[in-house]
Amino acid sequence: MLAEIITIGDEILIGQIVDTNSAWIARELNLIGIRVKQISSVSDDRAHILKALGEARERADIILITGGLGPTKDDITKKTLAEYFNVGMVENQEALENVDRIFKKYNRPLLEVNRLQAQVPANCEVIPNLNGTAPGMWFAHEGKIFVSMPGVPFEMMYMMESQVLPKLKASFKLPFIVHQTILTVGEGESFLAERIADIEDALPPHIKLAYLPKLGQVRLRLSGYGDNEAALHQDVQLWTNNFVERIGNVVVALEDIPLEKAILNKMAARGLTLSAAESCTGGYISHLITQHPGSSEVFFGGAVSYSYELKESLLGVNNETLWQYGAVSQETVIEMVEGALFNFKSDYAMAVTGVAGPGGGSEDKPVGTVWIAVAKAGKTVSKKFTFGSKRLQNIERTAIAAFGMLNTLLSEVEN
């Protein structure tokens, strides 16, 4: 069963707002066995909307539309839908009562422009909007389902969850879709693909593998499609195990969560603690960690030490080391991480120092040069990285690489 999502509104096309509705709808449809064929954004233009509807029905069985249902003249979705289905407009009593109820609740007069929101195409089944004045509309037309919903996210989400999704499930015999994510770090997409090529080639037709790379991380997503949910779960788990057995050294988690959250979960489960010493990332690593509830169970904190003086006073880096080798060096990053481990009394520590850019580089230490170290009692590991010239990307890559090295050190205990 294929669906298409159409979002209507000039504000999306000029970048005034971000279309979060489509991503949310696609996830929810996928959970009930409906695959999204295409997502389109169109302007508040009659001809453009009509063309999008006509093209969508050729590609999909279900067309979900959001936006353009407000009370103002630029919201033309309802009238355009009526034209598309060649029907007139009628006043829906239930929708009118809902509009009247909302205006009475806020002690506001019901204007004629608001009353018009109860006008709907004659061939639709009205979907009540319990959170706003614009009703949703369900159309069954020549074997296709069209659903029009408000563009306001919380109104659309409530309507989808409480009415549209249950109605879709009741209207169609839908297959089951089972997803399993394998989160990896520290190995590029092409290298991973080469390592698991024979396993991927052996996948049965009802299980697909997707590679989702992002700055030093790759999410492998296994998707199984079928009518027997229990058997599907077993099949996906079997093939997941095959992949993990092959690439276990770079696997962080078997769920679709942020890398740092996966590290936190792993450490929390083992009762381990962590501290950080940051220079070139300026607290970004600590930010990634502390944005997650419960991070204090693992993360003690750390130091953002740009200057030589703070590296010495907070982390115990030797003055001689800094002046002989410089702040961006293996010697300095090792003393930083070991100083964090000792001074902050954590089980594990991570440290980074480098030239984030765009200035500050030299011939032997160009922009993008970063040293990273991770440590636990009795073992310290350090590594040099050479990233690019873009400051923000260098900061993000540094954080990801540091978490990757920490994951490897944690995995040694597991193995």
C-alpha cells in the first residue's frame, strides 16, 4: 500500500517554516504498513494543487494533504478539492457547531469568515477537529483515498492519531513492517558495505538493508515486510545478529538513538562514570551529553580549557609539555585526559584539542588537525585526525570521533 504526502503553503517553499508534518506522517504510516512513495510541497496556487493531486493519484493509493484550510483568502485547499472532485460546497453542521463551541469558549464573536470554515466539499466525510476550527476531510474517490488535514502540527497529529490512522487500518488489509537499526561509529559507509557484502547479498526478498551515513556514523536499517508479524520479527532479528557478529567492533546500539545517548545507556547499565576535557569543541561534547535526561547518572562534568593556564590549573597539564609540543599535540591531549580522569574521579574520560578554524592553522598543524584521547584506569588511547576547513563541521566531527573512540574502549571490557 503506497501513500503520497502533499503539503500546501507558500511559507514552506520560501523557507519561512520547516515541513515537520511530512516526516511525522511518514513515520506513523510506516508503523502501520503503509509505504510513502513521494512527498511534495506545493504553493497556495489552484493550478499547482490540482496538478499535484492528479499526479499523486497516479503514484499512490492514499494521498494525505496538509495545509491551506485556514479562514483567510490565501487558504484555498477546500475549494480546490471541490473543483478537483467536481462537487459543490455544503455547510457541515458538526463542523459549524465545533467552530461555534471554540469561539464561545474564548468569548469571541463568530465572524462570517469563521463560519465559512464549516463549508466543505459535498462528497467528503468530515473528520472533526477537536483542537481547532478547520475540519479534516476524508474522500473515497475511484478507488483512492484522499485525506485533507490542517497544517498546524498539533491539530494534524491529534487528528491522525485519533481518527485517520485507525480509519486507514480499518479500511485496508495492511502488511506488517518491522525495522531494526544498527548504529555504528568509526567506519565509513563504503568500508562497512564491503565487510558485509556477502550477508547483504544473501538477504531474502522481504528484507531490505539501507545505509544512513552521518559524519562518522552509519545507521544500518533492516526493514522486513510481510503478513506474519511474529515470523517477521524473527527473520529481522536473525539477520541483525548476522550483521552484528560481523561488524560488532563498530556497533554502538541496536536502536535508532543519538550516538551519545547510546554511550550513556551503555555506561549507565554498567554503573560507569565519565568526564570530559574540551578545548577545540568548546563544550559541545558536554552539551550533547547533558541534553539527555538522566545524563547526570553517568556524566560528572568536565573542563572547557582553551588557554594554557586553564589546561595547567584545571587538568594538570605540564607547562613544559605545552611550550615544547603545543596545545594541539599527542603529548598535551594525553595529559588532558589523564588529568580529567584523576581530578574529576570518573571511571572514563575523554579529551580533545585541535584547530577548529577557519584561522589558527600552521604548516605542520593545518586547520582541521585534532588530537583526541580517551582513558580509563591503566589505559589511555590517543589518535590524530585531520578534518576539513569548516569550523562547525570540525567541531561536530571531533565530538563524533571522540564518542567512537570511547565506544571502542568500552567494548574492550565487553569482549
